[in-house]
Amino acid sequence: MSFTLESEEHAALRAAVVQLGKRHGRGFDREALWAEAAKLGYLGVNLPEEYGGGGGGISELSIVLEELGAAGCPLLMMVVSPAICGTVIARFGTQDQKREWLPALADGTRTMAFGITEPDAGSNSHRITTTARRDPDTGDWLLTGRKVFVSGVDIADATLIVGRTEDARTGRLKPCLFIVPRDTEGFGRRQIDMELHAAEKQFELTLDDVRLPADALVGDEDAGLLQLFAGLNPERIMTAAFAIGMGRHALTKAVAYARDRTVWNTPIGAHQAIAHPLAQAHIDLELARLMMQKAAHLYDAGDDIGAGEAANMAKYAAAEACVKAVDQAVHTLGGNGLTREFGLASLITAARVARIAPVSREMILNYVSHQTLGLPKSY
């Protein structure tokens, strides 16, 4: 009996992306890497073949992001554009929306950002106050509200905005998704000054009676959370891939250093005080990858409920493993771990992002304690 986690196709994809990562490396040019990844078909590997994609799923896309991260050149917009927005449009978009967006998302010629977080809502998506109302005369939508920590709005052609519409029957607000082109009148953005240095910038968005045509709505107005989590579960899985790749990148540098750095005539990696923490970091990353693969498999199989639990667990495990791996890598190199030459110090800040976004580890623990363990809800 054999136990193989990856098919031959997955192994071949992983090997090919490894070579792509080697060609670009830590000092990568985002636009050049994005263009080559698109040309090779990696950006749209999860999108339907009939719209120019690879016909795969989040399993394949997570392999691409993990291996680029392990090479030191992760593409954050892969989490947002093909994984969240592409998935939502592929599952719930109209035929016109699919024809307009999916081929362009697959070949990398267009990108789409994703706006859900709000200043006063944070992790509580039920408190989103960005509202959409119909213009009774034209049938257009009018969106008003604010969003924060939205990645890549300046380079994206549009943003998939999570708003809320009023249910005419109950008067309650329900979540809905709208495609907002970048230059739409009333759609403003302000770059947030971040200590985190990344290729993709973070923005605060303002929507002041942004007028959109009726067909800007993605999916069914009454579908609510089903459509929202169709994008959020892939986001968690891809964040796990991002974190695992980053952790592997840091660990590889630390292991190479520990193998070659000699003090008192012995490589420092021969000492258990150095070797054991690195071994633990490797174990934690491998365990996190197993959960990520499970989550991706469940999602691709159409098990949204099972994928929700597994995606949260994968994101939690990967974030914790990443932070520990980066910290141990820096500690292994000592003072060299803080130099630009080795490129590890910047990962200290970047690694913590996985603990915070797109959902905090505390909210994941809330979810697991309530949804999985059946404990009383605390939030």
C-alpha cells in the first residue's frame, strides 16, 4: 500500500514552479514575475478551461504560491485576484461577467482586488456597514461606505466590494458582492502608511454614492454568506500557502547557514540547541501543509462546510509555523539575521501578517471552539 499526497501532475507543477522561482528569487520584479507566471498558465490554474484557465482548483493554485514563497518571491495578488475574485466569479457570476473577467484574470492582463474589512467591523463581517441601494428610476446600484487594508487597489482594474443590501421582506441587511472598476466616480482611495514593505500597497477606500449598473452585482442578491465564503475559504487556504512558503524560505536559509557556519571547529548545526529548533520548525511547516492540502482538497471537491473548518485550521497552523520558523531562522544567524545581505529581518514583520489577516488567530480559535467543539459562542 502506498501513500502519496500528490499526483504526478501536482509533482510536475511543483517542480516547474520551483524553476520559475529560482529564475526570479528574493529580489524579484513583481511585474516581470507576474507576466511570466501568467504566460506559463500558473495564474489561472484554478479557473475553468472554457475561460482560458487551467481547469484545476485551489489545490493547484496553492502549490504555485507556496513554491514561489519558498523561493522568496511570493505574489500576494494571487491570493486576491484568481483565488478570491476568480473563484467567486467562476462559481456565481453571470455569463457576461465570466466572459469579461475570467480570461483576463487567467492570463494576468487584468487583476481584481477584494474589499471586505471596515474600520468599525474588523473580523466581524456581520457588522459591515457599506450599503447598496437601488435607484428606483434607473435600476442602478448606489454604494456608500468605507473599507480598509485593501491590497493592490492601485494596480487592480477593479475591486470586488462586499456590501449589504436590504431585504425587502425582513428589512435586514444581507451581504452582496459588487464589481467596482478602479476609476468609477465616487470611488476614492488613500494609501495606508505601513511599516510592512511589500510590492502590493494597502489602501483605505471610500465609496460615496458610487453608481454601478445593475449587472455589477455578482451572483444572486439573496445568496448572502454562501457567496461570500466561496471566496473567503480559498483566501484562508492561500494565506496558508503564502505562510508555508515564507517559512520554508527562512528555514532553508537558516539550515544552509547552520551547516556552513563554523565556531570552535564545528558547524553550529551540529549543536542540538541549533539543530532541534530548526527540526521543530520543519515539522510544524510540514504538518501545516498537510492541513492546507486537506482544506484545498475539500474545497475543490465541493465540500464547503468541511473546507471552512479545514481552511481555518490550515491558516492558523501555517501562520504559527511561519512565525516560529522566521524567528528561529533569524536567531540562528544571530547578527547576520538582521542584515540586508541575508534578507531575513524583513520577514519578521511579514510573517506576522499571516497571524492577523485575513482573520486573526483568536477568531479562528473562536470558530473552532464553537463550530467544531460545540462550546458556547463567545462572540
